[in-house]
Amino acid sequence: MFKIPFERRNPLLTVVMYMGIFVLLYTWIKPISEVTSTASAMLFTVFIILNCFLSFLRVNVWVSFIIKWLYIFYSLHYWYFDSPLFDFTWVGDLFQTMGNDFSLIGSFNISSISNEFRSILFFILLWLVSYLLIYWVFYQKRIFTFIVLSVVYIAVLDTFTTYDGKSAIITMVLIGLLFVGILRIERIGKLEFSSKAPARKFVFILPFILVLLVSTTIAYALPKAKPQWPDPVPFLKSYAQGNEGEGTGSGSIRKIGYGTDDSRLGGSFVGDDSVVFGASVSEKHYWRIETKDTYTGKGWVQSEIVGLQPIEQTLQSEQDANGGREAHYDVRSMLSQYPDKVTEKVLEDDVIPAIQNPFYMYAPSTMSIMPRDEMYTNLKINAVSQKIYNYEGSQQTGASAYTIRYKLPKFPVEELQKPIVKDQNENNDEFMKRYTQLPKSLPKRVRDLAKEITAGETNRYDQVNKIKQYFEYNPYSYDTQDVGIPGKNQDYVDQFLFDTKRGYCDNFSTSTIVLLRSLGIPARWVKGYTAGDVVGEEGDRTLYQVTQNNAHSWVEVYFPGTGWIPFEPTKSFSAPEEFSYNLTTTTGAEQNDTPAQRNLAALNKQKKQESKLAKEASATPQTDESNTWNKKTIFYVILGMIMVLVASIVIYLKRRRWLPLFLIRKYRRKRSKNSMSNAYLALLKQLEKYGLKRKPDQTLREYAKLVDQSFGTNEMSRLTERYEYNVYRKDAQNAEWEKSIELWENLIKKTSS
């Protein structure tokens, strides 16, 4: 262990530098819980603090060693054992497990070692990295290499995993520059951290810190250009799988959740349990946010960029619980409403956002939105996407708690099965162009498939259900872990329908819309959340919690005279919308042949199938084999990177021990005419690294005497004499080197001590 010269260092500055060391190490372990299956990194964080604290207090090496191992064993007990801490039977179990792990390592079965042993290895790695970083800062006074490696490490995780490394890189660069400046000033001797000169220590460091903070703040506040290069991950993955340009690989891994950019769909994602909002709900329903109308062949965009329209606030006549009047934002004229033939119940839900999103989640056929903090709230809507935003004055802000009033529809199937009579919208060329739009590059086989699926169906409702059933009864699977991303010349829907046949809601909903539009049926893509998870009850209402895992997309199909009706084509999902059948009482064969009865039977069959698929999906563990493999792979990649880093650092720090041995092996058997000259020059470099630096005006013989005085021998003078003889007598070079090898080896070995 090295001894840090604390006696010459200001205690306050030492504390600050240890805090910086902790922050740097924390940024290394923070991504672990996100990109691997590690439940919590808290105990690892405390271990780093313990390392820094013991080093700061200059605790005896052996005492520090014992304290750290006691903490490691406590952490292992906390994570993996249920027995009392002082019931030491768990220690025997732990050592037995470790014995098995060593056997597995001996047989190169690394993937099967226990979690306990992995945790111990990771603690040891943290121990080594903490030691090395403290050594670099306080002894070597160099940290630039570590900062560069740290930025590369975070950048790799940010690029190839779901971890967002923006704040981590900013923190690393800021602290790194601070360290580089302080250590540089100390190294060149302009700043002396001495208790005898308490005021002098701030002469250089204060201006440096102020300039650094000001420049960093300005840089952070300035506007940034958007990424100029496309995401390289899909290309790298498809190239690695030999599918450059085809894109049948699994694409980039993202985190599930609502996002605004849908221009390039596809690729795998991992779950996110972050809570978005809670709701007190009268009846279960999906939560809409927006719609999109233009399919590009790769994803969805909005066909028309329009300004936001303000929604008028109306003062309703009814009184609230406190006797005052409630302020409502009436959205009936801007959102889809249904005619009288659609049975509707007027309901209310209360929503409490957990994330301050500047937009509202609302139910189908919402009539009005009532913000709790209406005094400071203005609502605006995008009439094309039907996305409702929250404003305070002219500033877009996060929506607070609010209530929605809506009608929950029940659609009459018999009406929907009637022959289509075009209404005002379907006679509007602009409307039909917008909602039946398809890219010219769409492969012909997609259109042919749509006709094949719906052959024999004469009404729109049955055509939609035929397409839904096509996904149900054919080998399409719901998957989030191994999902294709289309190549440069590949269509997203075509890839899903004919090649991969596996995907999630975006794949199923987009494919359904494209198939419907191929038949000339207006359809649009809807984004939002499913109902969420039930967490309790409140009177006659149900309490739901909606997380990012509930982010979803589905289909709305236009029916003349009725409006936009939602449909759920995704396997393992069942939309809460209701459809009613007008059943008449008949007898005998007539009853069996009634169209309504046939429809009801088909509906029951469909519901049973959906229920079965939903149960199968819910019974499937969240971490399946591919997900586990992903996390294991990432864990081993990170572990390998850290091990390579630590090994490289140790090799570099110990170079004085192994480099002389390497040079001996290199020159011992060389017999070329320049062998002695090269070996002698290598010895001079080693002596300089050892601390015996030759002055510019010093002759070789004078320098040799200095070396001999230091080592207490005359070997350097004898070797130098033979070296000079070798330089001037070209005819005896090999003979002189043969005589000098032993002297040269003795001297170069001394530089490794």
C-alpha cells in the first residue's frame, strides 16, 4: 500500500477531492441496476464511501482490510440469506457455495457461478478501482486517463443500452477538469497544499474553479445541435448478423414508454416500471394521447403541422362539493363524439399525474376536462393529432391533477354491418387521402394479402374483424426482446407480415392499418396507455396505476354515420370497448341461422381466444430467456471492461518490475551489430525511470560514476567503457556484447527493485 502525504495537504481540500473521487466511482456503478438484473446498487455505493472514508482517516492497512471484508459479508447476508446475522450457519453455506463456484471456474463454466460469488468479485473490483483512483489522485497526481476511460464507458452504455448517460458525462467532465487543473497546478509546483500557508492555497485554485463553473454553466445553457448522424446501433446489429440492408435482426434495445418520435419503428425494448399517473376510474378504458395519420414505410409522422387551438373554458351550472362552480374545458367539438344510435354512459374519472407531462391522457369520447388548478391553466389542442396540451400563460407546463367527463360507448354491431353509405367525411377527398394514405414503396404482396384475408366479406365491420382474426389464428407472436428493424430498402409492415412475424403493439397496429388502407378503408394510428394495473377500490370506483409498461398503440377505423371506432389487433391484449348485438327470439333452425347468433358465436370464440392468450402472456415470466441472456451479456461485458481496465492499470503501475525482465529476454540472444548500442540505450531509459536522470551536460563516464555510487558497484563504469569501445571499434561489436551481457543484466535487474 502507498502512503498518501496527508501532512502536506489541506484537510478541507482533501475532503473535496475525496468527494470528487466518490462521485466518479458512483457514476461507474449507477448504470448497473438499469442495464443488468441487479436489484439495487445501494450497498455497492456504501462500499465506495467506506473505502474513501477509511483511506481519508489513514486507518491501518490490516484494520481496513478486516472492516471491508466484514462489510462484504454483511452485504452478502443482507442479499442472499434469511437466517439471523449472528447465526453463523449461513457462513458455512456461503463457503460451500464458493467452493462449488471455484469448481465451475476450473471447468470454464463461468455462466453458472452463483450470484453470491459474482457479488464478491464485484466488491473486489470496486475495492481495486477505488484504491487505484485514490493512488492516481494523491500519489501519481494524474487522472486524465481515468476520465477518458470513464467517458468512453458511459458513452458505450448510452449508445448500446437503455441507460441515459447525459448527466453522467457532464458530471464526469466537470469533476475531471477540476481534478486535472488542481493536480496539474500541484505537479508543476505552483500550488503548495500546506497548512503553513492557508491563504496561498486559494490564490490559484479559486479563479480556476470560478472559470470552470462559469464556462460549464454557459456551455450547458447554450442551445445544442441535434444529432447529425443516425443511430448506428441498428446498422451494427444487422451487419453483425450478416443482414446489412435487410434489417431482420433485433434492432436497437430501447426502454418502453410513451415517446413523440415514431418515424422509425422497430427494435427490441426493455420494461420500465416508472409510474406515469394514477386514476380513480368509473369503468375500465384505454387512455388516449394522440393520433398519427401518415405511414412512411418505416414509421408514423403527422401529415400536417398545425398551430394549437385554445380550448374555451366554460363555467358549468352544477356546483362542486364546496358550493362553488366547476370550470370545465369543453372538448366535444374537437374530439370524436358518437351519434345517438351508439349507447353511451356519462362517467367521470380523476387523474393524478406522477410525471409532469405537458399533455393530458383522456378517455374515448371525452366531453370535458376539469383541471384542479384551473386558475393558472390554459388548454390547447392540436386539431389533427387530437393531442391536448397544458399551458400557464404562454408557457407549456406539466399538467396537474384533473378530472375528465366522458361517454363510454357501446357500439351496435348490426348498424356497423350495414352496407356503407358514404357520409360527409368520406365524400371529402382530403379526408380520404389523409386516412387511406400509403407509401408508393409498399410492396404489392401486402395489398394482395389484405384482399386475400377479407375475401367474401361485404361489410367494413367484418373486414376489420377478419384482419384481427388473421393475426390471432396464424403464427404471429407477441415479443419485445427479439424484434426486427427494417433495413434501408425494407418496409416495416412487410417485414413483420412476411419475415419476422413477431413484434409488439406497434407491429400489430401499424400492420392492421396498412391492410385496411389497402382496401380503401380509412384508419388511423392511436397512441396512449392501456388501463393499467388495479391497486385498490374507492367506493364505486377502481383505482388504477399506469406505468410506462402500459404504453400502447392501437387502431381506430372510420365508420360512416358512426365515427372513429377503436379496435385492438395486438395479441394478448383485449380492448375494453363494448359491442352490442340486437338478438331476436326465434326457434328451431331459424335460431341457428340468425346472423346475430352467428356474430355472437364468433364474438364469444374471439373473446375466449383473447382471454386464453392474455392468461398465457400474464403467466409468462417478465424476464424470459432472451431477456436474461441480454442482461447476463451486458453484465459480463461491463465486468470484462472493468477487469481489462484494472489489469491494464496494474500492468502499467508495475512496469518497473516486468519491463527489465522483458528487455533481458529481448536482448540476451541478439547478436546483430547494433545489439549492444540498443541494449545500452534501453538501460539508460530504465535508469532514468528508476530516478537516476542524466543531466544534459553530463558525459557518459560521469553519469556512470553517479550510477555506481548509487548502487555501490563499478559495473556501470565497466559497461560504459566497453560501450565506448564498441562504438569506435566496429570490427569487434559482437565480441564486446558477449563480454558485457552479464554486466548489463545485473544493472537492469537493479532498476526493478
